[in-house]
Amino acid sequence: MAKIQQTFVCQSCGAVYNRWRGRCEACNGWNTIQEEVASAGPQSGPAATRPSRARGRVFPLEGLTGEAKEAPRTASGINELDRVTGGGFVRGSVILLGGDPGIGKSTLLMQASAAMAKSGERVAYISGEEAVGQVRLRAERLGLAKYPVELAAQTNVEDIVETLSQGHPPALTIIDSIQTMWTETVESAPGTVTQVRSSAQALIRFAKTTGTAVILVGHVTKDGQIAGPRVVEHMVDAVASFEGDQGHHFRILRAVKNRFGPTDEIGVFEMTDAGLAEVPNPSALFLAGRDHAAPGTAVFAGMEGTRPLLVEIQALVAPSSLGMPRRAVVGWDPNRLSMVLAVLEAHGGIRLGGHDVYLNVAGGLRISEPAADLAVAAALVSSLSGAALPSDSVFFGELGLSGAVRPVSQAPARLKEALKLGFGKAVTPQGRGEAGDRALPTDALRHIADLVAGIASGAPRRGGGRPKAVRYEEEM
Ligand code: TYD
Ligand code: MG
């Protein structure tokens, strides 16, 4: 007989304890540990069901050369989505889609379902959160109600698998969301780590045996992790996150893990009254509404995957009344900002110790490239000095701790995008990166001091910055 065993499982990271405690030692979360009843204990799993054999079976080993087939894919027809998946959903693969509540996950998946149903594929949309009527209402609002998506509001995994196994299996199955699913094989409540893990396992098995592509919607916790056990992230073939700022209309779909495609591509959407609209040229969108004359803004020529993306970096440097000046960052790595500030102090001759520093990436975008260092430094120096940067310049380059401006990858693509959007000059690292024949004129810098000197002396001041020359010189 199976032994009933009590375990205490952290609901945020999945660590298991045999006693309750207030704080999880694995992830440092407070009050995240809950009691769960696991019926068979360590005896469960394949080992318990398979008769034990003294010896294993012999199987043939193969070489690296041989036939390798490209994974069969079904394109959704939404280009920005297909770009992130690597050209469409791979048959039998499982994608976990995470994102804040209300960001538009259900909207995106309804649009993808309808697009695939329109092209004649069988698509099932299983909602565990909303009633059928609510989902229908959304489809109607999106103008998609006429497409043959098969809809159900169900949460029992066994029922779902049984129903969808009838007849020809769907090309795409949406599970919205994995936290609402439960399986009869375990006794814990829906949403607990054990249930989420077991339900995900059953649905993954369903995908692998029938060849349907499954998308699991996953909730996100306060600190941005996909809620429930991290193990689900390891079990699935791809993890994507849908990001954006509630205050902005842009939404970005980013692949975090992808066994069948790239992980650095992003899909850009705009939330409109009629659902999510694709944004094929994001640079133009992110630069819209730019205040050309304001000191403290610099345009960064970035890359997201294979696609160049120009964004505005905004900095505000203001004298601080606090003993510990504030450093606040939106859309960039705070540690990276500390590093740039330290390099500016040590090698650019700028004192920022008595100033509050605020940094913002316009449009709600999040940048992770070190190539943004130079643009951030330029925005900071511009804000401190009150001298606006030339509005037709773009910046890119990584900063070393020695103050050196270091080359970055894909410079030609960055320059080409800037040229396309009408920029007249690029401030870049020295060396590689001439964009061929019709390149943008570049100002190639060797050291951070060159940047500071350039902004202090030559920068044409257009607009309302502080009139006096350069403030940081007075404070040195
Ligand atoms: P939803 O897809 O329900 O979010 P999630 O599934 O990630 O929780 O999207 C909800 C938000 O999207 C809601 O605040 C309203 C907005 N929205 C629009 O702006 N336009 C639309 O056409 C739709 C359907 C939703
Ligand atoms: Mg939803």
C-alpha cells in the first residue's frame, strides 16, 4: 500500500522540506511554503510501474553524421510571433508563455488561434480562467468569432487529454493557464507546485504522443519569475515572456529559452482597440514623440536578435539633498548604471557623488545590451552639463572599466538602421564597423574622455538647457 507522506513545498521555487518553516532556504521567499500530500512517496514514477529487471536492454549507438530532418512547423501567420518561435510552432513541442496579468496573453493567443484556424488547422482553446462566454466576447471584440476555434472552459487534465485525443489531434492547443489545471493523479490543490508540475507533465506527454503543439500560459510572480516550479521551465521546449508596461501600448514577446529556434529575437506588438497589432518597424515607434532639444536624451542604436532597434535613453542628473544620492533605473540594469557612473567619475573627470541620477529607456522597453553604455554615458553627461546632444546622432559602444570605448557586434546593421531613419551621424567605438559604401559619418571614440570633451565643447546647444558652459567643471 502506498504510504501517505506529508511534505512541505515552496510554492515559488519547488524546494521540498519535511517540516513547515517561515522562509524557504532555497529562494529566500517568506511564507511561500505550503503543506502538500504526496501519495506514493519516492516509489512513484516509472520505476514503480515497470517490473524490475536485473539487466538493461542493449540499444544501438549512432554517429553525428546521418539524416537530420528539419522540425516540421506550422506558421501562425502572425509574423512577429513566428519570428520569436523561429518560423512557427514545431509539432509536438510545448511552449510556456509567461507575463503579467492583463498584459495581453489571452488576446495574443486568441489571435494566433484564429489565424491558424483560418488557415484550416484544428485549434483548441482551453480556458481555465474565463467562462466560454467571456472568451467568446473577447473573440467577438477582436472580430475573430467567425473562425472555427474549438473552445472549452475546463480544468481537468485527464478530461482535456481524452477529449482532444478524439479524432484528428489539433495542430495547436492553448491551455490558459497552467496554474488552473489539475490532475487526478495527485491530491494537492490546483495552483500548487505539485499540481502544476504533474499537469504540465501530462500535457507534455499529450503533445509528444499526438504531435499537437501546446502553449501553456503561466502566471508571473511579483519578481517577474514564472510562478510555480522552475522545473516547468526545464520541462518545456520553449519559454517565452510577454512584456510591456501597463502605461504604454507596446508589448514585447521575448523567447527566454527555445530548443528549436533563436532566443534573442523579439516580436513587437501594439495594443489597440482591436487587439494586438504587429509592429514591423519598431524603431520608428520607439522614437516617436522624441523631444529633440532636451538635454539628457541620447538615441541608442541597439540590436534585438537580428533586428536593429533604435531607442531613446533619457537621463536626469540633479543635485541631491540626501546623504545617499538616489539612483533609479527603468529598463536597464542598475549595476550597469553604477559601473558607467564609476567610469565617468574615474576616467571622465565628472563628479556625480552629490547628484541624484534617474535613467529611463523610453517606451517601456528593457535593454540588456552592454552596447548601450556609450548612449547612457552621453545622456548622463548631457543632462549634467545642460547641453543637448545633436538630435541627428546615434550612439553605441561598450565601456571598459579603464574608460576605453570598446567595439560591439553588428555595427554595420546598427549604422544602416540609423541611416534609414534619417540620422546623420553615429558616435561609435573605433575600429571595425564601417557599414560599407554608403555608411553614416561616424565619430569614432577611443576613450570616455573623448565623449565628455566632445559634449562639453562642440555639442550644438539647441534649446532650453542651462545657459552656462559646463557645470561639472565648476565642481571638480
Ligand atoms: P488579456 O489578454 O486578457 O490579458 P492576460 O491574458 O495577459 O491577463 O488582456 C487584457 C487587457 O488587454 C485588458 O486590460 C484590455 C486590453 N485589451 C485591449 O486594449 N484591446 C483589445 O482588443 C483587447 C481584447 C484587450
Ligand atoms: Mg488571460
